[in-house]
Amino acid sequence: MTRAPAPEAVDEAAALLAELIDVPSPSGAEGRIVERVEQLCAEWELDCRRVGSETGRDSLVVGPPDPALAIAAHLDTVDAPWPARARVEGTIVHGLGAVDDKGGVVACLLAARELRRGGDDLARLGVTFALPVDEERGGSGSRALALELRPRYAIALEATELNTGTAEIGDIEGIVHVGGESAHGARADLGVNAIDRAVAMINALPSLELARHSHALLGASSAEVSTIGAGTEFNTIPDRCSFKLGIRLVPGQSVERTLAALERLALDHFAYVELIEVTAPIETPAASRVVEGLDAACRQVVGRGSEPIGVPAWTDAHNFHAFAGAEVVVFGPGGFDTAHTPEEHIDARQVVECAGVFTELARRGWREPG
């Protein structure tokens, strides 16, 4: 039977997390949090360096430049309209970024410190802790880190309740522009209402048969219309209508075929698709060393295995897979349900447990023999 986290360790984690929450770090303005974490690493005698990206903003790396395993927790938060101030109630820490992803950042820092105190050499172990910026917007931080570090394995920290996200959703995001013919509202018979055509296309989305693509952990592929706009005057038939469309893609589903089917449907309804983003779904097999390693480390530290789960949103794992070819998973403390909301919170006990899992995982050694 494993022991519960020591109260003093939980108190320290809660205090550190509250401090980091109180440093605003919305995507695009992460400079202060980068500087504070740098200072903290210096105080703890952790080897920390900056890695720049095409946006001109720096991410942080603690560990060797050529790791076999990269463990990444993003420093930025959403740009929320509510205050970022932290509030600690017992072991629960409330505040913007508590679970997404500053709890993960604290877990990484505590693990790195514990490894140093124990005399472990991250370079020998082949493990690096990476702290990217810009996860909530463009992903430029993890993209630069993936190209710089090129790890064989990577863990992207997000709230999974210490379960392992082995499958992550992909998506097609675009704006569908539908054409019509303008006319005076009193002579609608002389025009073609673009709104009517857009509605007809939206009603025809089931013809894509997305639900036949299903995954055990992520469910079925689906389409969702999130915004729609058209028209200029009360008595004018609109000749343009646009709506934003998102399609969830699951592993095993062809991105190219799904996109081609969507474009054919658009053509049938006098429309075209302006693509915003196309991301392929990813899946890492259960036999991957990083999946098995997390499961074993959780059994050792937490007293239970790490169950495989599906990840319903984009994470930095995508960039480590796409730009470094890494076998990737998503893993971290806390629950996803309150992320990006005023109720965001995390239990500091699970932050400490996550740090213990990473310490145990790193000490298994990730350098290949020879």
C-alpha cells in the first residue's frame, strides 16, 4: 500500500502553485511567468535554459538538449475575463491556470528538484522537463521544443486525473462560405437566399456519415456549427452566408477522405470551405514504453494503474508527434471539467503524486543501451 502525500509536501505544492497562479500568463504575454520559473530553477540549482520560437517568445527547458523522454507542461493560460488570483482552501487550490496547466508545471518542477536532490543526472537518465508557452493559441512553444529536443517519447501535461491519454482527437476547422443572389426583399423570387442554401447544407451534414468512424476511447466523429452570419439589410435577400464548422476526427479516420467529402458537399450547395486548421488524430499503442512506464510508476507511487483514456481536445502532444515523431501521451493531475472556467481548481495532493510519478518514471532511465 502506498502512503498518502506528506502534509508538508502538499502545503509546499499548494503555496508554490498559488504563487504561480498570481503571475498572469495569458498566451502572448508569458514573460513574467518565464522569468519567475527561471528564478525558481536558479534557487533550486536546476539547469534551466530558454528556447525561442518563431513568435519571439521563449519556452524553458530543464535537462539535457537531447532527451529520450520529454515531459512538457505549458506555462500559458487562456486570456480570461475573470481575475487570476489564487485561493487556497485546505488542499484545494483555486484560480486561473490551477489545473490548466500550472498544477502540471509545479509537478514537473518538484520532480526535477527531487531528482537533483537524490543525485540523479537528467542527462544520464535521458529526461528533460520542458515548459512551453503558447499552448492555448498557436502551439509555437511546443513546436519549437519538438524541433529542438526531438525526443523519442513525450508526455504533454493536461488534466487527466493521472490517467494516460493514449488517443487524441484530430479536427477539421473551417469557415464555409455559401453564395446566393441578392434581390429586394419584396421580390425574393428574383434572388437566391444564401441563408437558405447554408441551412440546407447544414441539414445535409449527416450525409457525410461521420458517425461510422468511431473509437473506443473517443467515441464517434461528428460535426458542429459554432457560428453563422449573413445579411446586411432588413429588406434585402442576402447573397452571402458563412458559418464556422468543426469536424472531430478519430484515429483510423482518413483526414483526406473526410475533407474531400466535405468539399464535395459544399460544392453541391454553392459553397466553398476556407480551412483554418487540419489536425490528424493520434494514438499511441498500449505496448509503448511510455504507456507502460506511466502505468508502472503510478502503481508504485499512487497504488493504482494509469487507465488509458481519450483526449477530446488539441494538446502539445500533437506537436511532439508531428515535428519530432515522438510516441506521445497526455497525462497530468486534476480534472478537465473546470478548465477554462471561473471554477477552475486542483487538489495539491494530486500535484504531489504526479511529481512522484515523474520522479519514479525518470529513474527508470530512458537512454537506449549503447
